[in-house]
Amino acid sequence: MIKRENIRNIAIIAHVDHGKTTLVDAMLKQSGTFRDNEQIDERVMDSNDLERERGITILAKNTSLYYEGIKINIIDTPGHADFGGEVERGLEMVDGVLLLVDAFEGCMPQTRFVLSKALALDLKPIIVVNKVDRPNARPYEVVDEVLELFIDLGATDEQLDTPIIYASGRDGWATAEYNPECPSEDLRQMFDLIVNYIPCPKSEENAPFQMLVSNIDYDDYTGRIAVGKIERGSIKTNMPISICRTDGSVTRAKATKLYTFEGLARAAADEVGAGDVVAISGIGDINIGETVCAADFPEPLPFVKIDEPVLSMTFSVNDSPFAGKDGKFVTSRHLRERLFRELDSNISLRVEETDSADAFIVSGRGELHLSVLIETMRREGYEFQVSNPVVIYKEIDGEKCEPIEHLTVDVPEEYAGVIMDGVIQRRGEMINMSPTAQNYTRLEFLIPSRGLIGYRSEMLTATKGTGIINSILEKYEPYKGEIQSRTRGVLVAWETGESSPYGLYNAQDRGTLFIRSGVKVYEGMIVGENSRLEDVVINVCKKKHVTNMRSSGADEALRLVTPRSLSLEQCLDFIADDELLEVTPNHLRMRKRILDTDLRAKSKKK
């Protein structure tokens, strides 16, 4: 075994919004990766438009920097539980992790998840208590919480003896001895800790080449690019290679181009040695989890087991009266190709064909996981419709079991009772209640995954936007019984046409409208929420009859309430089993599965 003393491979792991990407920004700037006059965006690693808009990391990203002659390969991982698959495969490429924990929030559900994965792979951890300059920060209490979590997860004595550093990723400093009056000036102490504490990769330098594909990149010119850490040997440009497929077969290819990661860019290389992270192009059909080997030594490496999906939805061809008016890709062939192409890089996703050629069952880690796919597809010009999300049940010892989530809610004390009532109505069970800083209370529950569908927006309304909700899959338990999903019916358009002020004025007394005047609607389209439980068919296109006594311009004097605008996630939460969401590049329209009013009434009677 040879040690590559000039390389360190680390991943940055944490709960969502604990500051991973901001810390990477500071590390890149202070290591001299950028020119002094170079214009750099905030959260430079969040290169995807959706990541920038939502302020979250969705895809694990590779970068590298140099510190005192040592190359540090860094993987910035997502913090949201729905993108856990990105974390799991990213950890395959590293020898140590920086575990970031917010100095105010402390250990959250995803902190537990990412740490358990890192400990299981026996990676060396460094605890980074981030945002210590935040108001009401409690860094020393948080350190105790993290160490308790280590013990709870069965960490070894060696893993418990992990170094601790206090940092402000936003201001770009870190220190082992935190003094609020005199904070550090830079990240030098953290860089020193990475170099001295994280082990360098060990590998067989002269053995046959072997690399597990942990990520897939894409380039318009060279196509698919396989990314992974070289386990042994080295690879040269145009070298013949073998690919050990996940189905057990072996195919041949040639490594036409090699790249290493230099800052935010890929740099071409003629040869890359063991222990480094490399990107290989020239293998058109390569997939995550496959092993690239020297041509005469096809030896597959085991791939990390990815946790199973918990929610599924039906994606189908758009068959509404407005189908084909917005999208570039509208047929079942387009939909099928796009969904199966997503499986190449989105390893937590599952796609199944159904009896109908126009419909596919898509399963993922959670609502956010599936909604990001939907939003990405609509931005690419796809037009389709989706059903409401449903949980995936398992049969364990002959009993129907469902996924149970560990739910954490941080709310001001006065809203604690409202939250308890809401969660218990959804079959939740309270397991802990503890005060945190600034008159906030942390409530912890075990709740069925289906009980969380639609609950986030309800919780934000109940707490006037002050609540913070997080959840992660905990286990499977026997079915908990019925949960009432929606307590109100919908307002359904009676005819196809354009909504008028007069029609909407008469409709707004029945409930909350989702559309404004001048919007094209069709029969069976959902235009609002009823104030009562039943669905009501209304005519929002109705116009006032013009007579000698009344002019059509009198409509303008009608006062209309501002309609409620729903996001993609809110639409998915809102729709019931007999409804669909029509998704196009420019519109989100909720509708009934059966559009015809008479046919829908007959179906209900049956």
C-alpha cells in the first residue's frame, strides 16, 4: 500500500441550511482558487438554477483546492433528506468528512442521517460548529448534542475522539478556541486540521487500474463522463478499459479523455494516479455503481446500498383540452425517454411502466425529490400530468407496514399546542418536547409519511410562518389507520372559456379562488377551494347580460378578492385521489380525472 501524502479527499455533510455551500465558497476564495479581480457569485457551488432559486443544494458537486502544496478534493453534498442518495454515493469517494452543525439549531434529523452513513463507512469526522456569530448561538451546548449523537449511533472510542472547530462560513473564519470577543481572521486552522487529521488515500500504485463510478457528469461535446475515486493503479488517456456492469456483464471501452477537478472547472490530464478523483469520458452508456477497470482485470467493486423510495406518483401524457399548447415534448415516447434517462444519474429514483403506454409510476425519497424532477422537466419543455403522491407500503412478516418519519418542529411557545393537535390528528405520536433559545420549543414526533403530505403548508399557516419543520425516514411500522387528507372540497369549472369578473364575483362567496379574471379554463378544471367538504361546480365564465338598463362595463366595478397562488409543491399537496395536476412549461392547472360533469357525477354514484 502506498500513501498519497499530497492528496486529501473530504465531503462536507450537514442538515439543510447549516451552511455547507457558503463554507465551501470561503474555502475556495482563501485558498487562492479565484483571481483577485474575479467576479464570484454567492454559493458558487449551487450552479443549477433551481438550487439558486430555492437556496438548497440538490446535486453533490466536486471541486478541489490547494493548501500548502496539498490537493484537497471536496464534495459539497445536499442537506435535504430527499436527496440522501447524493450524500450516500458522495461518501464513497472520500476518506473523511466535515460534519457541519448550526450553532443555534443544533442536531437535526438529517444530521443524524448523514453522520450514521459516515460512521458506517468508517470515515474520519471533524465537527464544525458553524454560524457561531448568529444571535442566540449556543455552540457549547451544540457540541454536547453532537457528541451524544455520536454515542447514540454507536461510534467507536476513536471516532468519539474527534476534533472540534468553531466557524463562521459567511465571514470566512474558523478556530479551535472560540472567543466571541476576538474571533479568528481566516480558515487556516481548519485547513491545518484537514491536512493533519484526515488520512491521505492509501492505494496500490502498481496494481491494475480500478475505480467505482460514484457520479455522472455530462458535456455537450464529449457526452457522459464517469466520476469516481481511483481505488488502485493509474489511468492514461486512450487506455483500453473494462466496465463491470451492475447486471454482472463486462464490456470494453477506451478512456478517450481524462480530467481532474481544479477549482470549479475540469482540467484535462494525460495520467491520473491512485487516490485522486478523476473524470473519464468515452464510455457512452456508463452508469453510477459500475466499476471501471484495466482491460485485462475486470474486478467489480461493491456499491453502497441506496435507501429505498417512500413515495410514488403517476406521470402520464397530458390529455386535457389545452394539451400541446405549451410544451415541446408532449408524447408518451418523449415522456418515457426522459424518465428513464433520469435514472442514469438520479440513483434514488425508480420508474416503472404500467398497463397503459401513456402512464409511468415514478417513486422517490419524498415530495421535494419528485417536485424537483417535475420542475426540471417543465423547464426543459415537457408537458405532462401527475397524480397526487402516495406512500409505498411494505409487507413485513405478513403485515401491511408503512414508512414512519421522525418529525422535528421548532415553533414559538404559543403555537406548541396547535402543532401537537395537528400532528396527533394525522396519527403522529409525540416522543420529545424541549425548550430551545429565544422562547422557541422543539417538538419531536413519529408520524406516518402520508400524514406529512400537505402538512407543511398547514403548519406554516397555523404558526404565521414562524415554524421550522424537518423530517427524515425512521422505520416501517404496521399501518396506523385512516388519515383525513383534505377537510374541504373544490370549486370546479362548469364550462370551457375565459374567466370573467362577473363569474368570479359570484364564485368567491363559495370559497377561495385560485384564478383571476381573463384566465382560460376548461370543464373539470379546479378553480378554487370550497369552504365546505363537498365539491361544487361553478360557472366562472358567466357574463352579465347586456340590456338597455345595464352595460357590460359595469363588471369593472365588482370588487374581486386577490386569488391564492399555489406553488408546485402546494399543488401536489392539495390534489386528492380523483384529481390530477397538469404541468406545462408555463402553467400548473389542477383538474378532476374525469372532466365531464355528468360522467363524474355518475362515477361518484357507482
